[in-house]
Amino acid sequence: MKQKLLLMVIAILCCFVAFAQNRTITGKVTTKEDGQPLPGVSVKVTGTKIGTTTLADGSFTLSVPPNARSLEISYIGYATQTIEIGSGSVMNVSLSEDSKALSEVVVVGYGTQNKTLSTQSTGVVKADSFKNMPIQTPQQALQGQIAGVNMVNSSGVLGAEAQITVRGGSSLSAGGRPLYVIDGVPLNSSGADYTQTQGGSSALNPLLNISANDIESMTVLKDASAVAIYGSRGSNGVILITTKKGASGKTKINADFFTGFSEPTVLEEMMTADQFRQFRSDYLRANGAAVPNYPTSSYNWIDAVVRTGNMNTANLSASGGDAKTQFYVGGTFSDESSYTLGNDLERLSGRFSLNHKLSDKISVGLNYNLSRVNMNRINTENSTAAPLSAAYLQLPYVTPYGSDGKYVNTGFIANVLAIEATGINKNYSNRSTGNAFAEWTIIENLKFKTDWGIDNYGIDEKYREADITTPGGYGYRTHNVDNKWLTTNTLSYSKTLNKHNLKGMLGYSFETSILTQITVEGTGFVSDDLPNIGSASTPTTASEEIFDWALESQFARLNYDYDNRYLFEGSFRRDGSSRFGENKKYGNFYALSGGWIISNEKFFNKSNNYVQSLKLTASYGTAGNDNIGYYGFMGTFASGANYLGQAGLTPSVVPNPDLSWEETAQFDIGISARIFKAVDLQLNYYNKNTTGLLVNAPYPFTTGFDSAAKNVGTLRNRGFEISINSENIKNTNFSWNTAFNIAFNKNKVMSLPTNPDEEGRNFLTGGSSVQRAIVGYSKNSFYLIRYKGINPQTGNAEWLRKDGTATTSPTAADRVIAGKADPDFQGGITNSFKYKNFDLSAFFNYSYGNDVYVDGLTFTDNFSSGSFNKSPELLNYWKQAGDNAFAPALNSPTRTTYHQASTKQLLDGSYLRLKSLTLGYNLPAGLLQRTKLFSSVRFYFLAQNIWTIKDKDFRGDPEISANGASNLVVGQSFFALPQAKSYTFGVNIGF
């Protein structure tokens, strides 16, 4: 009994001692401006996880240990404070709005601006949002992140160009890419000019050589006030890429490595050999034809060309410096193999940045990137030599090997296994980009900056087909070099007088580039062991072409604000381009914009908890598009003509001294606000009108030409954008943030040169028989016969005539506008969670209201042909009255037309996709301090494209678009490779 009593006394004393060691602190947190209470404020003991949050009235109670020295008070939108605890038990704190957040800057053309005081409509993606992601090129980081920026991956092929439009496509026949600018250097981006055709989609990604690990931020310029400063190249939007720079302080070293594997998101199912033999035999018997003795062999071509893809990437960087000199150096090596046979990509890149102050008035800097990419390429769309296309179409009883175990020639549908094993399809590229600058503060507030940049891009391509696939052998070699240099000189001035703030800039730039293309081609090789084109017995091509262009520009910008309430910006640019005719060499572009920060007005109740930082902006201006090739205005000639037995030249291009750029005028109105002190909201409406569209207009036949390039036609894009960034929960141990954006855009062709369709409407096509731009409709309208289905009583396929009545024999005259490739709306949503040392992020992107024409179905659903393998859907053919069948009766008179182009191949392309899911864990700071080896260690897992909601009838991957840079052919696919579903594991270490 005494022992139990003694133990109880000891326990009570221990509890008393433990209680005595802690003490209770109470207090209240309010706003410094007006003394309003702040609920949900994080209050924690500095350097520990001991903490709490304030109640609705701003009050808090916290038990703190005796060794606690200070409290850290933090709240969204307010500056964090560290308060000494002292000996008192009551601590009241007043928080001020975060001046750092209020002074956040955004990168704009030729400079930066205070985000709060800017009237431009821009979108920013920072490095944190795509850190540790296995993305091939920077454009992938833009997908679904910025309202009004629509990015669609053209296919799952490594190195393929994605399609990016900013507020809808602004052109029909001219270039549709945005202008990419890296650290002030506009990049050469004619991806289709650098490579030979590899099927239907041949353009290379213009940012293939840029490592995402070296990027600090990407800013998309959207409205006229933002893009007009780039004049003749701004109408498709401008993407400014800012690379990482050094900072003064301790040198920081960061190492990152991830590895993973990939597989296709979806694969089409095809008939097995047994299914094909049975189906084909039944079909022939039903039509009174003899059934051949089909081979009894079987081969799964899809399994043969699809593999598990692999990826390995290592990044290493260091940054640091002192008050005078700052540096950054980084390198990336990545090695990736696609899930498709023969498609591999290896990249090695390095970047160096240096900034140095020569004196208090003069500073200099250098940014330089060098990279090399080695690719094993494959044929892609619309090619029977493409691995997956051939695997779908190859007859399932055809095998790649003969009885001797060697590869055999499989005819029109190529033996893609033999092509990969015996052929060569290589693409090597080297790229160096960079700029050097000097800045001189002439007098206070007046600065002069001179900047000199380069973009030297060299691509070497080697292609060889062996005798087994092409009798005698075939090969070509191309060498393309595109060298650019430019100089930009600006004079900037800023002055503040009382409540008046004025900033101005004058600039001059000149850039020029020379593209040299050399091609050699030959056939007839005595041996497959001779890979070089020089070994060909019959040279077929030996050519050299040189293209050059130059652009001279003067530009200016003026910014004014009064009392941080009333904002004004005006910009002007005059461009002179060698791409255009003698009468139109120079063009003028401008923008005017204004803003009103309503929340800075005296009448605005700043103490309200509903709306803060309320701003209204409006802008109007013009920009151009000069991406039309090189010598379209000149009357050029083609060689090879025979005139009365003599060699001669024939005219090939109609001269047009008035040929000029397209011009896009844009109006934008926007409103932004912070709501409930936790939600940032941005709303924008825009109206874009493009005039002087560069198209090939009909030309009098008496001239000997069918058409000629002219500035005719108009196009309109109207839309509405919503961006929301919400800090839903933030306390000591847990936080939850949401970023959401949605953009609505309607594209409409307003006028075109005379070329009437059946309805008398002028139209234009871009190489697609099913898609055209029609006056009064979207520039990407599908023009098709409407498919009705299988008549359950007759077993015949039926379509609709133009008047809507059913028919079994439609004609081209029955085609109507049946859909469009442009979505009604698209965007993305990201939810990010942090709990102690764990973080979780889920990013979804989506598209709604767009159609996709799957051209491959005209082959796989070809009911009557015996030349290709078929979809097992055809096994569901009509057999008796009442059947709701997929395909007509075997002997139906519509069996030979069932596969014709119609809305049968036009599918609903709407989708919602879990694009990326990231789970990370950071080692605790205490553990890192004890080890004294690392400043940070993070382990992470990332899954991409792992879940998709799509229309139940969609066959394949909805995230496709043939020809990444095309304006007139969008949302079409001929066995495009689906996106890769990938899983990666990595570690990021800071020293």
C-alpha cells in the first residue's frame, strides 16, 4: 500500500513538474491597417511544430515550453512576423499586408512590370509547378495551366510538335505558332523546315533542345497591350521563357534524378488470325466468292511493336555569388525510349548564366545554352511504315519472318520489325542559344541596355532502307543549319513625382537569319553493309538551298500611373521585314490600355472581408503575323522545263509587291480581385479580328497560274477566360491550394476569296478532304455526310441526304457542316496538399465540345476489303431482322461503301484527364541539420495520364491533333500514337 501511495505521489509530482515547465500564452491577431480581427492565422513556436490557429475573433491560446523564445505569426496575404515571447502571458499582434506579394513582378516584352500596376493580360507558369516532372519540352508545362492557352499533344511520338494556340488560332495559311523568346532572344521555330517527312506529322518540336530544368518561369502574353511590342510577330501570342539566374549568398547545389517507365494510355483491339479468317470466309461465301486457303499462321503485330518505355533523367545545377557577381550553371542528361518500337530520344544540355557589376553604374551579363539531341525516329501518321499503323493494318496471319527465320518483305504494309532492325532513321541536332548584355545607368533613373543574341540550330538527318524492305535499298541525308544573330538596344527612364509615376522605353532591334539546306538521296546499294548515301549507284537528289531574312524594328512603351489608382500604358512598334513586297516592307503596330485599381480608392472599404485588390483593365491594339516563308512576294522560277528541246525555266510564283503581314486587332477587358482574403480571381473578355489573311487566292487561268498568295480574308475569335487561385486551408501542419482555369473561345471565318461550295459559301482547305474553313463557321469545320446507322429491318447502312432523309447511296452533294475541331471550352484544375513533410498534387486538364475525325477507322472498319486487318467490332454484323448491329449484312449492297468518310468516323473528343499525380516527402529539417550533409532531400513519385474520362464511343486517345503546327487541319488522326501513361520515381537533393 505504501509503495502504491509513493508511486502516486511521484506521478503527481511529475505531472506538476511537466505542467510547470509549460506556460500559456494568449493574444489576438488583427490587421494593422484597420484593427480588424484575423481568423485562421497560424501561430506557432519558432523552429517547432507546436502551434495553433486564431478563432473567428482573432484570439488564440497556446501552451509553450519554457525554452521557447519567439512565436511565428503567418497568414495568407500578410507579412509573416516573428515576435519575442518575453515574460508576459498576453501577446497581441498586428499584421500588415505582404508588401512582397503586392510588389510581385511579371516578365513582359523587353522588361518587367509590377503585377499590381500592370494593365497587360498575361499568364505565368513558374518552375515550382513543373519541378521534377518528366516533360520532354517546356510546352508540356503549359498544358491546362493558363486560361486561353490551348495545348494539344499531336501524338505520343517523342520529339513531335504539340499544337498551341493562344486565344484561338489567328491564321489560316500562315504560321500558327506562338513566338518563343528565351531571355530576350526570339527563337527560330520553323520545325517543319528542318526535317524530312516521316508520315503525315513531320514537324519537330521547336523547343526540343531546351531543358525544362533550366527554366525559372514562362509568361504567355495574350492581349494586345502585351503582344503589340512584338509587332509583326505577336498575333499568335508570345511565350517568354526566363531561365534560372544566380543570386548572392551561399552557393547552392541541387541534384535531381528520376527514373520510370511508360505504356500507351490506350490501344485499339484488332481481329486475331482466327477471327479474321472466319470473318473473311463468311463474307466471301455470302457474296458467292471462292474462299482461298488462308495460311494457318498467326502473329500479334501490336504486341511486337509495343514495349515498355523507359526514361532516366539527371539534373545538376549550382548557383550563388556575392553582391557584385552572381552565377548559375546547370546540366541535364536524359535518355528516353518510347513504348513504341524504334522511337528513342537522348538529350544532353548545359546552361550558364553570369551577372557582374563592373561599377555602381555598369553591369554586364551572359546567358548561354548548348545542347545536343539524338533521336531514333519513326514514321508516324498516314504511313504504312509507321510501327503502330502497320501493326493495326497488317493481316494477322502474316509473319515478319520466313521459314529460314529471316525477315521477309510484307508488301504494301511494311514489315516494321525489319525496318527497325535493318534500317537507319536518325536525327541529330545541336543548338546554341544565348545573349550577352551590358547595362549603363547614365544618370539617376535613365538606363541604356545593349543586348546581343544568337540562335544557332543545326540538324543532321540520316535515313536508310535495306534491301529487304526496299529492293536495291534507298537512303537520304539532310543537313540543315539555321543561324540567327540579333541586337536589341533600349533606353529606359523612370520618374516618381509626388503621386505621379512615369516609365518610358525606347528601343531598336535588328535580327537576321540564314537557313542552309543540303539534301542528297540515292537508290541501288550493292550491300546493306554500305550505309552511306555515297554508296548509292543511282543518285536521285543532290540539292542545296539557302534562305535568309531580316527584320528591323523600332519600338517604344510608356507607362503612367497616378497614386497607384489610375493606370495607363501605350506601346508602338514599327517593323521592316524582308519577307514582304516592296510596297509593304514596313508596318506599324500599337496598343493602348488603361486600368483602375478600385480598391485603392478612399471610398473603398478596405476592412471588408469579401473583396480586396480590386482592379479593372481594358486594352485595344494590333499585332501581326509574318510567318509566311521567305520569298512569297517574288516572281520566282522553277528549273527543269523543256522548251522546243532546249532547257528552260518556268514561272512558279506570281510576283506580288503588295504582299504583307496579317494583322490582328484585339480588344480586351478584365477584372481581377482577391476575395475573402484567400481567393485570387481573374476574368477577361476579348474580341480578336484578323484581317489581310495570307491565303492562296484564285488567279485568272490566262496567266498560267491557278492561284497566288494574297492578303484577303478575315477571321474572328471571341472568348471569355476565368482564372482562380484559392488558398483553401493554411495552418501549421496542413495546407490546401486550388488553381482552376477555364477558357471559352468561338472562332468564325468572316470572309474569304471567291471559292464557293455547294451552298455558295466561300471556303478554304488545307490538305484535308473532310475539314475546311467556311465563311460564317469555324475555321476547323468538318464537312461530311451524316451517318445514320444500320437499318435493323434491312441490314443496310444508311446515311442522311442533305435534306435529312435516309439513303443507302449518299453523294458528295449530301455533305454538311457536321462538327468542329475547336472546343467550346478547355482548361485545367490543380489541387495541392501539404501535410507536415508530405505533399500531394493532382492536375486535371479537360476539353469539351470538340470533335475528332479518326481517319484510321476508314481502314479498320472497311467491311469489304481483304487487304487490311479489321476491328472486331465488325463481327457484330447484321444477321436477321431486328438486329441492332454495328455493321451491315455480309451481302448488303452498302458493304462496299460502309467505310466511306462520314460522321461515322467523327467522334466526340471531349475528355477529362488526370494529367499528373505527384506524391512527395521531404526529410525533416531537424534530421538534415544533424546530418550536416544536405540542405534538403525530397523523394517523389509521379504518375502521368493515368485516368481519362471520355465519350463511351470514342475509339482511341482523344488528346490528339494531326500536324502540330497546322491551322487548317486540327483534331484529325490517322493512327496517331496515343499519349504515354508513365510512372516515375525520383529524388531531389540540395547541398
